[in-house]
Amino acid sequence: MNTATKSSSAGEAVILFRIGPYKFAILAADVHEIREYDARWIALQKARKESGVVTLHLAAELGLEAGAEQHILLLRGVDVGLAVGAVEKMATAKKVYGLPSAFAGKEREWYTGLLVLDGEVVPLVNGISFAFQSKAAVKGS
Amino acid sequence: MTGSNKYVVFPLGKRRFAVAATQVTELASSGSPQTFPHTTPSLLGVLVRRSAVVAVCDVAPALNVVTRGENKFYLIAECTLGGKREPVAMPVTGECVLAEANVAPREERFGVGVLESQGEQITVLDLDALVGYCTARPPQQGTEISR
């Protein structure tokens, strides 16, 4: 059976965003800042090399069509940003469901679990996993 | 596996299969599973049932059955995957019936034996093996996104 991996009476604050037709969530605590997508800013950060922020295009990481990025989620504690589609809103998730065991592929690294918000299943993106994939330096660890 | 037991017999395309009734938790009416990006073969998405998120696994190709999208219900049964016992939903193409029958052992892929119902030999499935096979990732396969 699915079990709640994280829950509290207050729930978990999450940021909801879209990539193409799909809705995703990320823990608000994992995000330091939400920026407007700006290709020039990304290029500038890239030019700074090790001192710059590495931006991952989440659509490409998930095998989806890229090109409609609107925001960058700057992850807390690491020099990594996730370029995503439109950030929609914040919400409170009462319960985080474990990914069913039948899911055995890369999604086990991509997501920390699933949320059910108003009857809609929304994957909870594992920001830290993507940060490590980017080989970015982790601050303070 | 021999002896008299209860089995749920379900249609899948032009064939019928059976699973032990003790494994079946629910027959849910059809609706589209909710999808999100993933790379596991045969998974069509998830259903939310009784406050649980249940993976939907299309077992028809592994059983060499063509269904042409005629799925009408989801048979939800307990499977052991990765050492965990969890419900998995399988699309079926019609109503299920409960049969009480003797099961004769027979070597068959994903089968633990056969039962006879209305003159028909029906394979009793080893769901753990079947779903495990369906969701196993081929070792040389690249990333393929199922949506």
C-alpha cells in the first residue's frame, strides 16, 4: 500500500508549476527564489563558470518538449536553478504518497512522491536529485 | 497449485484469464488514468482509489492479447513488487465473474495453472511475475518517456 512519506497536521507547502500539459509540485522549502526566465541571465551565469548558477531545463530532464520556460526556480543551498513553465500558485499538501513500486524507472529519482490535489495527481519533483545530477557544487555540505 | 478455490475470471480482448480471488481488491469502472512523465514500460498512469494512488499496468501485450482500446474496467489486485505488497490496476475489457473451480497445474508463461469454466480452459495468472515482467526495464533500452 502507498504510505505517506511526509505529513503533518499543517501539511507541506508546495509550489505548483506546469511544463506543457503536466502539472508538477516542488516543496516550497527547497526553493530559495523564483525568477522570471531570462536567457541572458542564464548565459551570464554560465560565463561565471564555477561561481555561477547552473540552470537545468526540467522539460529536457524529463524527456518533454522544451521551449516554453517562463520561470526559474532557484534551489535553496545549491547553485542550481530549474527552468520550468508557468509557476501557478502555492498550495498545501496534506499528504505525500509514495510512488507506487511498479514505477521502476528514472521517475524514482525525479520524484519524491505524489500529491493528490483536488483529485488531481501531481508528482513532487526531487529538486535535490536534479541539483546533484547537474554536478553543481553544494554549498554548506 | 491444485485444489478447489475461488478465482476472478476476466476478459482481455478475445481471451479470458483468472486470478486468485484473494488477490483481488476491487473492480473499478473505467476512466482515464492520470498520467505524468515516467520511463517504466507498460504503465499507463495512476488511479486514485480509496485514498491510495494505484499504478495502472497494461498486461495485454505481455499476454499476446490485442485489446484495441476497448478497456471497460480496472481489475485492482494485490501484487508483490520490489518486496512490497501493493495494489496494481489492470485494464480489462469486460465484466469479471467469480468462479469456484479446481485448478490443474500447467507450465505456461505467467501462469500457475488452468481452470475449466463453461468448457473453456482459462489460464490462472501469476500476477507478481506478470506485472514484474511488464514493468521491468530492458537493460539496453534508452530513456523513453511514457505519457
